[in-house]
Amino acid sequence: MTKLSINNVPVEVPEGSTILCAAKRAGIKIPTLCHVEGLQVIGACRVCVVEVEGARNLAGSCSMPVAEGMKVFTNTRRVREARRLVVELLLSEHNGECQTCDRNEDCELQALSAELGIREVRYGGERTRRRIDNSTPALIRDNGKCIKCRRCVSVCLETQHVGALFPQNRGFNTVIGPAFNLDLASVACVQCGQCAAICPVGAITERDEIDEVWTALDAPDKHVVVQTAPAIRAALGECFGCEPGTLVTGKMVAALRRLGFDAVFDTNFAADLTILEEGTELLTRLKKTLLDGEPAALPMFTSCSPGWIKFMEYFHPDMLPNLSSCKSPQQMFGAVAKTYYANKLGKRPEQIFVASVMPCTAKKFECQRPEMNASGVRDVDVVLTTRELGKMIRSAGIDFMGLPDEEMDAPLGLSTGAADIFANTGGVMEAALRTAHEIVTGRPLPMKNLHVEPVAGLAGVKEASLEIRGALPEWRFLEGAVLNVAVAHGLGNAQKVVAAVKSGAKQYHFVEVMTCPGGCIGGGGQPRFTTNAIRQARIAAIYREDEGKDLRKSHENPEIRQLYKEFLGQPLGEKSHHLLHTEYQTRARV
């Protein structure tokens, strides 16, 4: 431990800590525009400077390590003037248009300017030349607003191992973007939106599709339904001042009804459906290998996360057969809504408009994939992020926190606790094991409160093994088999798992991958700014939601049983294969 003082307050921190970390531990805020917890220190913005007794120059607190007996001052006149100067210079070239910017009142540069008391920009001169990149379905880039903090570069390269963004040129002419000044659609971008979630200004944002939803709601010939992903209920409240991890499921349903949707459904219903299809697919692959002695594509990787799918298409096309053929719950819901549900209403698929509320920007890309039209038309019409839904509720003048709690509509609104935990890293794996174990043995998963502890938490890669004991007669070939599973979140961690599988260092049967850190609760469309503490709070809320339900295993959902009885037939049957499964393609990489 190292002892120092910050603003004459004694502080003791682990050796090697930075001044910024020490200040945080002491409850002292030091502003920064480039630093992100868990990513490599950049030291680009120089907003976090502090004064160290005996040092000639101000020090960047994000990169300066503490030393025994060090005396640090974070709010001297010299420090205040230096920070103010840096921010004024940023503002002098920032082509912001704050009044109409998507990030107005949610902008770190704007907030910091207010904190520093900046009321005018004293420096004139050339502003950054604006170039709008709207080439992708998910993200919009505006170079004129970029402050070159390089957060997006760090998260894309370090966390996601994609590297779609990089600084180019020098000085005032520096541009952050794809190589050779290409558009995002021209390079290997998975559209996960972590760049948009981490950007302090409005330089990268999700494509706003609120107007498309309003247009559908105003159309008299459209029956407009909405589905809400499991992660939304643990994050939407943050848009209205709630603490992270506040469950607002009932108020969310009430707000959606007041916005005018004809039916409010739950993506969780389709998550339960996914478990039946995906679990059956896994057991089929295991049977083919263990009983029939034929080669099967193992390990089987989950296919719920569209950024992960695109990552595999770009970087590991040779392993596309290892992906589950199941569509994501979002796309399964759309296909069912425009066939099964449309039939119940006596409507044609094109008369049903399906809007999704997702924590993920890549879902905007996913719904536009050409293969996602099993109903004869596009299965999901529009995807809104959590942030977009928050804006829509506010623009409608709805007092969100004053709303009563309401229930989802039938028949596509009933779900189990297993579907809720799809929001968290490890949740899909746990939900699948709850059902697969019971199908094979006839008994519940032998885990405390049904939780598979080894695959929970925020470790980047998690592993577990489950020995099958007491298999039913039709599954006798699995008796004594040890099922090896792994869970990864963040594409950098997924890359490690794929490399281990390819090298033969690891032999798994089933692998869950979530594109974003923490899973969907840390998605690129969630309320900003997402830290590990916020991820953990949201995860805890989702587990509370799961544990509070009477039904906690996907195969127990009576509406899912009815769907198979009335419409689909059986998991992996002809109709379910057509509506709920797909194939993916190799993508050229720049």
C-alpha cells in the first residue's frame, strides 16, 4: 500500500495505482474525457491534470502513478485554469450544434463546460470539417463533433478486437475513423455500438428510428406491436433518474401502451422459444456424435447476439457451421408475430408492424438482414434502443415514474425466469442447462436455486462441467457423459475462446458468446455511461426478476407449449426450421 495525500486528505491505495484511482477512492472527482475503466490509459484529453507538490509541470492523473508521501492538489487555480483552457480549445474546433445534437443534455463535454463555468469560447478559428457517415443501419458518425479522445478506438480494438476505428493524419487534421477514410459499411465493423456507448459527445450515435415508429402508430391500416428485450427492464429507469438496477417492468409496459401500441409483448417469450429450439439442436448434435459416431459441428456456439454473428462472418468464417442455426429471440418473435399471431387476428403479415426495444445497436442491422423474412415480409420492422425509448416516452409527456405497473399482453407476453437471464452474460447458458438437463434426466438442474454459479459474474471467460447422471432411456447414450461449457462476453474474450478451440487447447460442447461486456445489460444502446458497477447492479436486478417468477424453466412456459401444439409442431420440425432457423455468410474483410 502507498500513503499519500490529496487536497490534504490522507489516502492509502495499492502500490501502482494512479492518482485518478486514488482520488476516486477518496471520493474526489477528477474530470476526464478520454479515460475509461479497464482500458489502456490514453492520456489524450489532458483534462484530468493535477498539481503535485515539487513537480514543475502539471501531471495527468490518469497516467501518473502514486508515490509514497506524494502531495496532490486537484483544485488549485493553476489546475482550474489549465482544465478550462483545454476545454475551451476543444470547444473552439468542436462543430457541435448543441441545440439540435442527439447528445444535448447527455454530453460529457457540455456537462464539463458547465462545471468549469465556461460561458463563452475565447478562441476563434477553423472548426473541424464535418463528414457524416450514415452507411450502416445501426450507427451514424459525425466527424465534426469528434474531440479525438480515442475512447472509441480503445474499446473497438481492446475490448472487441475488431479495430474498425483508428486515428489518421496529425494535429488539427487528425480524423478518427476507418482506414483510408472509408465508411463503416466498407470495413469489418460488427455494429455493436460500444463506440456509441462510450463516446463522450455526439460523434458516434445509434441511427434514430423514432419517427418510423410514430409513423406506424399513426397508420390506421397497421396493427403495431412492440417487443421488449429482457435487459430493458433493468436499465430503462436510468433514463428517468432511477438508480442502476431498478426494475421497471410494469411501468415500461404501461408507458408503451400509452404511446399507442396495439399490443405489448415480451422478447422473453421468444427467449423461451429459443431455448427449446437451441437445446434440441445441441442434443441432436451430441446424439449424432456420441451415439451415431458421425462428425458434428461441436462445440455449438450460441447465435443470440448479432454482433458476435457478424464477428464470426468476418474473422472466422470457417467456423460458421459451429454456430447454432437458431435465429435470435428478436427475430424468432418477429416471425411468430407475423404468422401465428397474425393468423389469430385474421391479418396478413404485412398488416402487422413489429417494433423492438433492444439494448443493442447491432439489432438494427440484424432485422435488415435479407434472410430475416421467413413470414414473407421483413419479420422485424424497426429496432429502438433503450435510449431511444426513453426519448420517445419523454417526448410524449408521460410521467414514467408515476405510472402504475401493468402486465404484458397474451399470448406472446408470458415468459419464464430463464428468459429474463438472457440479459446477463452466462444467462443463456444457464437457461439452456435448466431445460436440457431436465429433458435428459427428468429432474431439475442440481444447482442451488437453479443457478450455475461458475458461469455467472463478470470474468471474461467462464467454464463449467456437468456430468449427466440418471439419463432417461431415450438419452441413455449421455449417461456418465461430462458436458463441458464455456461463456465469453466481449468479443476480445470470444476471440480467446475461438482460438483455444481451433488450437485444440480446449474441448467444449456448448459455448455462449455475448458481444458486449456483461452481456445485453451492457449493450451499446443502454443508458450511458456503463461501468462494471452499473453492469453488476443491472445483473442483480435481472436475477431478482428471475427468482421472483413461479415459472423458471423455458419448457414450462404454457404459451410455448400451446404454440408448438397449435402451430409449430415440434422443436426442429419442418415449420420451426423454416421460421426460426437460418444460415450465415462469409463476409469480405477490409
